[in-house]
Amino acid sequence: MHSRTVRAAGCLSVLVALATCAWIFPSTVGATSLTSGHEFDYPSGLVFADGHLWVANEHGNSVSEIDPSNGAWMASLTSGPYGIDAPTAIATNGPDIFVANSVKSISEINASTRQLVRIVFGSEYHFSRPVAITVAGGRVLVLNAGTNAGSITEFSAQNGLLLKTISGSRFAFDDPAAFTTNGQDVYVADKGNNSVTEVNMVTGRLVDVISQQGLSEPDGIAVEDGRVWVADNQSSAATEINAANDTVVSTFNDSEGQYGFGNPTTVIAAAGNVYIATPYSTSPMVTKVEATTGTPDWYMCNTNGPYYFSELSAFAVQGNNLWVASRTGANSKTPAAATGSLTEMNIDSGDLIATYPVPSSSTSTTTTTTITTTTTTTTTS
């Protein structure tokens, strides 16, 4: 039995900011302020490497390097020699970053020197709509999406050589959306099959397929303190799974207004908690949940900051700060088209630290009253 007390920030209506902007990416390298006109273009992935934050811009065919201490724009690595083309995800291994490109390739770049290390591509890798990438144990894992299909490509982080491809009907891949690692195992959230597939990373063998039991178009996944957390996009819920025996502990929905879920997607784990993004809805938000008990702590949305959340797509953690990427946004400095943004939050309290680019003072906004409530409920798991 879990007794849950939630400190929920009241997200009763959305702060509307309607300014839009054009895409601007400098071709030169040099530290400049994010307030000087640099903007993101549909950011889809975040990672920290060499002390800086790297942002994959899917529509901009680029990767942006940001100094997290002050929001300074350090560089833009564009398609050209880097082979960056519609990047969907980004990961790090030591000094290098790995960028997953929709064109069925991986660009490896040294974060310290900004030099291209290699471009990994070829039919033998079976790259197909890569949607996620991670590095573990010297292996680069790439999740390839696809209806009635899907696979994991594994290659060496040291030399780019193919190690194995994991695919086949026994894995029940039917449009996989996200994955996470836990020691030697990989957990894949599969939207098409309403399931989570566990694979041994060393052998490539199937461990288990966890299906139904509240799983509903799972679109995000993370593991923390022996619990696998899955964002159930279709049912606006989150499912907690015991990683030791692959049993579903509970599925948490927002029927009592505790979690703020509305078609949640991205999940990240840190320091005993998971953070779950609701990207769309009438008020996009981030929810903090205690990993082992399912206790919600807070959820923050556009009425509480304002946070300028819009189509939330990615998380990254550095120390006590949580970074959130919005694919589109209303804080642009240049009218004409939508743009993306980054939000920096305190990982413990959810308090807003900064938004990049800094919102334009001319942005038109409508503010609403924020109501904070405390609710205690009891649920039997």
C-alpha cells in the first residue's frame, strides 16, 4: 500500500505566446549569446559532453553546442563534412558524441575539437528510421523504428565495426519508440505491440516480452532503482515494472489530477526519480515521480513559469539541473515560423531557471492564475 502526497503545480490553463520565428544557424564557430539571434530548429535530442550541452536539430540538419553555465551559443555543426542530416537522437561516449541521422547513418564527432571522427553507414548496419541511440559497455546501440518491423543495431564505439543486429518476430518489435539500458539488459518500448521487450545486450538474446497489463502505445522508457518506467501515450498513464522479475507493479493515470499526464512520451531517470514529459495537450508539462513508489512530487507547465513548453522532445541532466527541449516554441525573436527552445529547471523543485533563446520582450502572452494544491490519496498496488 502506497500513501501518496503530491505537491502539484496547478496547470489549469495554458500560457499562450504566439510569436514565431525563422531558422537561423551560424556557419562559424565562436561563443555568442543565445539572445543574439541564434535559434534551434525542431530539437530532438540532448546530451552533455565535454562540459557543454549538445542539441540535435532535426529540421535544421545541425547540432548546436551550448555552454550550460550561461546559455552561450558555442557552435553549430551543420550537415557538410559532418554528414548530419535530419538528426533524431544524440548520445555520448567519453569525448565523443554520436548523432543518429534519419538518412540511415551515425556521425561520430569529437566534442572537444569539433572534428569528425567517422560516419558509420552501410547496408550491413540495417539502419532504418533511427529514433534513439545510447552507448553502454563500449557498444553503440541504435533503435530502428518501423511498423511491423524494428531492430537494434549494435556497433563498436571504438572503431565503428558492426557487432550485431537484433531483429526478428520473437522480439515482438512493431514500431519501437524508445529504449533504455540496465546493466547488461536493454528495454525497448514498442508502440505498435503495446509491449516492452527485454534483450540481453551481451548475447543479443531475448529475455522477455512484457505486454498489455496497462501498457498502451508506450512511447518513452527509463530505468531507475530497479524499476522500469514506461510512458503510456495512448492511455495518458505511466506503467511501473519491477526490473528483477519483469512484473508490472502498477499503472498510474491522472484520474485524480495527481500526475498531469496527457499522452506522455519522453522519460528520463535521475537520483531516484523519473521525469515524464507530456509534450502536447492543452498545457505541455513535466512530471516528477519517485521511481520505487510511484509517488508524484510535482508537475510543471506553462502557467507556472512561464516555461514556454511546446512539443517536448528530450531531456538531459547535469548536476542539479534538468534540461528540457521543445521542438517548437513561442519565445522566438524572429517572426515568420515556429522555432524550438531549451528550458533549464531545478531537478528537485521544478523551479524555472532559464529559457533559451531568452523570450522576446515583444512576445504576446496571456497569463492566467496558477493554483497550487496538496492532495493525499491512498492506492493499493
